[in-house]
Amino acid sequence: MASNGIGAAGARALAGALPRCESMWYLSVSDNAVGDEGAAALVAALALCPPSVEHLDLQCNNVNVARALPRAPNLGCQVYL
């Protein structure tokens, strides 16, 4: 999913599908302009998912960690910014 320009709206849509992705272990949405809102939606969705996701790549998305990812340490996966 990297470098597709999905933006925050695309990240929110993807977040809605994540609970059904039971065997996914790596999610890369790097360089997609998801911003704080999209990153927060993905993190919130991953918190509800089975613990299969080991890596979430949010690099190059202009994400403010304090605003968007306050629950990220509790995810049980590695988050790349």
C-alpha cells in the first residue's frame, strides 16, 4: 500500500477492513499522506485486531506521535515512523 496517495480518508477505509485481515503480519502505508487522523484510525483498528500484525510502517506521513499514536505502545507491534 506504500506510495499510493490514499490520504486520511483511505487510511480510515483501510482501518475498517483491518479486523477481517487475520493473517496480515506487515502493513506498510508509508508515503501516503495519511497524517495524524489516518494514523490514529489505523492504530485504533489494529488495537481491535487479532495479534497477527507485527509491523506497522507509517514513515513519510507527517504523523505527530503524541497526537496520533498515544495508544501505539500497547499495540504489541513495531511502529515505524
